[in-house]
Amino acid sequence: MFRLFDSHTGQPGPVTPARRGQLTTYLAGPAEEGPAGAGPDGLRAALLADLIRRVAERHHLVVIAWQQDPGAPDPEAFRLACAALNIHPAQLSARPPEPLDVQVGGEPPTAGAHWLRAAGVQAGELPGGGARPAGLAERGLDPLALRLLLLRHHHQQPAALSWDAAGGADQALRRWREQVAGWAQSPSKPMCAQYVAEFTGAFDDDLGTPAALAVLDALAGDEQIPPGSKFEAFAHFDQLLGLDLAREIGR
């Protein structure tokens, strides 16, 4: 089973579903943005909920994902922003369901449910729409560069954004995708067990995305690993990362 930080206790702990084989989650957006706001803090909270869903499904749990109704002023903007970041849509609910296993954001849930909140986003020189997927697209950057930027910061640490960082994330995505497309032309090989264990272990330990990305970089540069093995691993890892790393295959 995986571990998550719990704001009730102030430390990570194992996630134990109330119902066998099923995990129920609820996303309550930051109060300063309204329910599930479409701003950078709201999107980071939504990304956190999405990562929890992905990890839980890797552990063969059926995830029932709910989120607080975005309401006014523009719920469609939040939906589109989440879609641009490959964040899986959730069902809408005015209040947390019962029983509840994990809640992201909002007020403390009932006893027994895991509760965690993503640290804030420091937009820096990305004012207004710049810290949103559409703002990156307007500058010719892949909107998923914002997802990568957030993944580079642990969810308990503030995420600092800048145009330089966004450009670097965009370049990293392009480089990985080109590498994956090249590796895809080689014969398939089994994934390296050590890299897989380190990568999935990082996610299982309180969603350690910076450590997981470090594993990705190390694997890409490891000349001892066959290209076909790298391809299989990157495709496997992207089920958790959600960065569309296989996008350039066949193009």
C-alpha cells in the first residue's frame, strides 16, 4: 500500500480504504479561489488528487473520485484547464461523500479519512493567465509543461513558477518524447527492475514526484540499458506522470 501525508497527524501514513478494493477521494478547492478554483493553487490541488488516483489504480483499487462543484464564476474554465493537464475528471458533489478515504484541501474531514493540502504556488513572473495551461499555450509552450513544473516540486513544498522554468520544462518534454519515439524503433526489452522499483517506490512514499523524475533522467542517460527497455519503462512510468511521453511515436 502507499503512504500519504495526513494533515491530521502532520506526517505520512498508510492509506487504508474503508471499503475493500475501493478508494473514495474528494477534492475541495482552496478557499481563496472558491471551490476547486481554476487558478494555479486550485490546479495544483486537482493535480494532487489526480496523482492519488493514478497511484491507487496501480495498486488495483477502484477509485471513486469526487470534487466540490466549482460553481461561479466559470466552472468550464476549470474543467478545460484540468483537461489540458491530463487531470482525470471527477464527479461533482456539494459535500464530501461517506465513507471518505482521502480528501484534498478544504476543511478537515470526518475522522478516519486522510486529509492533505497542496502547498501554494508562487506564480512569480507568470501573472494572471500565465500560470494556467492556456497562458503557456499562448507563448508556444506545451500546456503539460505546467504539469511537469508542478511535479518537480513535492506537494508539501511551495511551487515556484517562472517563464524560464516553464521553457525548461517544455524543452524537457520535447527531449523525452523524441527519445521515446527513437527507442520505440528498437526491439522491446524487459524493464529494468531496479529503475521500476525506485520510480514506483518514490510515488508510493507520499507522492515523491521529484525523486521519481530524477529516476526518469537517470534511466534516460544510462547507456547500459537497451533502448527497448527504456521505451517500455518510460511508457509504464507515464501512467503515473501523465505527460504524454509517447506522443511523438510514428510522427
